[in-house]
Amino acid sequence: MKKFLLLIVISLLICSLFIIATILFPNIIKAQETEDWQILFNGQKYKNGYTLTLSSLGVNGNHIMLNGTFTNHPESLLMLSDDSCKTWRESKILIDTSFKTIFAKINSTAFPDTSTIYIHIDSTFFKGYDGLNAINNYLSCIYKSTDFGISWETIIIGEKLRSRPSKIMSMQDNLNGVLLQYPDKDEEKDIIWFTNDGWKSWKKINTPDGIIASESMKLINNKIYILVNFKSSEVYSTKDFGKSWEVISIPSEFTKDKWNTKLLVLNDSIFYCYGFHEKYQGDSERASFIIKTTNSGQSWKKIFGKSYLNATISDIVVIDENKLIALGDSVFRTNDGFQNWTSFKVYLDESSYPLYKLIHINENLEYGICGSYLLNFTGGKTLLPPTFTEPENSSANPLDFTVKWTPIIGANRYHLQIVERNPSMFKETFDSTLFVNDSLITDTSFQLTGTKYYKEYACRIRAMSNTQKSSWIEGYWITNNDTTAVVENKNDIKSTIYPNPANDLLFINVSQLNGRNTDYIIFSIEGSIIQSGKFNNKIDISNLKTGFYLIKLNGKVSKFIKI
């Protein structure tokens, strides 16, 4: 009994000391922070109201190359800077009109030095219809510039139009490169072309039968590595340009049930494979993975796995043998040989965005792209933004409702702005007269007064301290239509989408659906309806162009990127 009382006294003493230390030395409490990414280029409504969605990034010293496609417009555009993003100039990729192409899709880019740029494009030719399906032919072209995008040379690869598009170009330097094309209708395997003179000439490489529908390809030290996910995941490699091939199998636990697997090759011995699971079995099965081999695939080790259930890994950046960055819905970092991971979200324009390309220059400089933004990170931190928690329902709220948000450690006040408007989810929000503009809120709730029936109240909030300000986070609530309106069912569908960015399929996690189909609407960022229908647990978005979209599910709106 005495020992028990002694433990209670010690516990109370420790708690008291902690409270006293908190009051006397508030700086010892670590603030809730996130990485402070800054916007260097904004493609939102860049030209004639069209948004430029970025798809690739190249960095060579102070020379920066961005490639993007305009929303709802087939034009592609290169943005180039030779002064570390202080000034930009446009370089249009002009498609030869004699090709009579209806659309040109950029598959890949290469920026091997400060003056040389390679752009790989499939020009699409409309042939006709097979029932309701459009039939296209494809012509594979490489556009080459040796003066940093001032002039371009057009190089047509192959002898004919093909029924299937090309897939991947990989340049080892400004002279040596490879290009992979999917098999034509009369072919049974992928076609690979190789050049050692900057595509002045090229030759076809002999490929084994197993190379079909390849996902990744890399040319490094004059050795070609190809990842194939057709039936099982295997890595094919050749060091003599197709005279002989080696095959490395990836463990079956990462290839069954349709894993989206990608390959990163550092050298002849060290490979990384990474991806995520497509098969829907609830949140517990939404596992991503990263595995590593240091002995050319003889054995593999998992370095990132199911402990991060909500992570959808779309790309990785290896800094050294102990440091790695993984990109998904957050930025995941490890600095201790993959033992421990930290994660940060990137906050811009009142929401969090997934980075889908990152270039690490050094510990104090990284570049990344997401949606229509080029960002940089210089190692700084800022306060984590709060998250709205109430009201739970986006519509049918009573008059003079209360908004609540999560507290942020390190903040001493919150800045809340509210706009009153007619219900419209795509209107510019905070460029009009503010209904509320209070930057001195110390509580984590605020009751609106003087609200009206059937109005939308768009709110945004940020956390503040004496030295830091977080990014803004938005929320939207609509009041009742009249006094007899029925409050929305709190147990209605709660949805999440993944992966984000997505390629061909967008998967939906839905709880309490009770077997019902659900309507969805996909909008462009400008608010035009692009696609609509019903879903069970996935939506086919293969026909969408690369870009930034909004999806409405059960009255809730989410953002996603099509790549």
C-alpha cells in the first residue's frame, strides 16, 4: 500500500513539474509544424483562362524546365528559366501540320545539360470508330533542342503509324538513349530503339518474348533495365544492347492482386521497387510498399510498408544509402537507414496537395511540382494549419451555426475569414466583401451571427504565432432552405479517393454505403462538367487528359490529379 501511495505522489510531482515548466518555459514544447514549401510558378488560369497543369520538371544548375498541358486544350507548353525562376519564357512544341495529328501526348522528357532538351511525343491520328470506340493510330516523335528551347528538330522514330502508342524514353546523357514502344497489332512484344548520337541515328534492339506492356525503363552505364508487370513483375536487363538478357524476379507478395509497381535503378547492384495496391479491400489493405535490393535482386528487403496504410507512393527520391524521400498524399522522409519515417503534407491555396515530382539539390534546396504549381523547399518549417471539425454536414445547417477546428500547438491565435454567397462551389471565394475577418481568435470555435437561409458560408482559417503563420485551410457550409428543412443524415457516405495522382483508375473507399451505387461528377478546375455517372468502388478516368480536377461525391468535393 505504501509503495502504491509513493507511486501516486511521484506521478503527481512529475505532472506538477511539467505544468510549471510549461508555464515558465513555453518554448520547450515543440510546436506542430510542417514543411514550408513556397510557390515559384503558378499555372492557375495562366493564359486565356486556361490552367497549365505541370507534368514534368528538369533542373540543371540555375536552368529550370517545366512541361505542362492546358486544361481542356490540347496545347502543350514548356516554361524555361535560366536564372533560377526569376524570369520565365515560353517554348511551344510545334507539331508538324503535315502529320494531320488531332492530339499530341507528351510521354516523357529529358534535360541532360543546360542547353539540350528531349521531348518524346505520340502524335495521335483519328482513324474511325469501332462501334462507340474511337480507333487511333500513333506516330512516335522526338523533339530535340540544343539551344534551351529556342529552336526544335523533329525526329520521327520507326517507319509507320502504329495501332498502339509509345511508352518511355530514357536518356543517359545528351547522346545515349532508349525509346520503348508498345507492340503493334501484328507484334507480340515491345519494341526498343537505341541511339548513341543524340537520335541522329538509331537501331532496334532484340527483345525477349517476356517484355510486353513494360512499366519502367532506365538506361544507366550503358545497361538497359526494364520493369514488366504484365503477368508477374520482373526486371529485364541487358548490358550488350539486346544480345543477351538477364531476368530478375520481384517477390510475389508485391506482385499478386495487381500492385502498381515501379522501378528505380541506382547502379548494377542497388534497385528499388515501389508501388501501391489497386485491389479494394477496405482501408486496411490500402498498403503501399518500397523494397530494396543491394545484390542485383538476389534478395529484397522491405523498407516501407503497411504501417503507413493511407500512403499511396507514386515516386521516390534516393539521396544516399540512409536517406530517402517518398511521394504520395504526403512527403515521407527517412534519414536513418529506413528505420524511422516522418511525414509532412504540402499546403497551398487552402488545401493540401500531393507532390508527384521532386528534385533534391541539397539539404537546403528541393524543387517539386503538384498540379499547376512549381514549388521549392529551403528547409524551413511553418505552423501546421488547423482542420475544421464541425459542422459535420456541408449542407442543411441551422442559422447562426458554430464552426470548430483543431487546436495547433505553438499557435497563440487563429485568423478566420468567412464569405457569404449563393451556393456555388467553384466561385472565387475570398475576393469579395468578408462576412467575418477576425485575426485575434484565441478559442477553437466561432459562432456565426446574422446568417440567412440557403446561403453558402465559405470559411478559411490559419494558425498564427508571434513568428509564424500557417497556410489557409477552407471549409464550406450551406444553411437550411427554410425553417422546415431536414438536417442531412450524419451517417451518410464518407468517401476518400486514391491514388492521387491517378493514372487510369480512381478508387473510392466508401463506408456505410449499404450496397447502393453512388453518383459522381468530375469537374475541370474552371467548373465545367467533364464526366459523370455512378460508381461502386472505382471510376475509370483513362479518357481524362493530364490535369487537375475536382470530383463531387455525395455532396462533398475532393481534388485529384490525372497523370
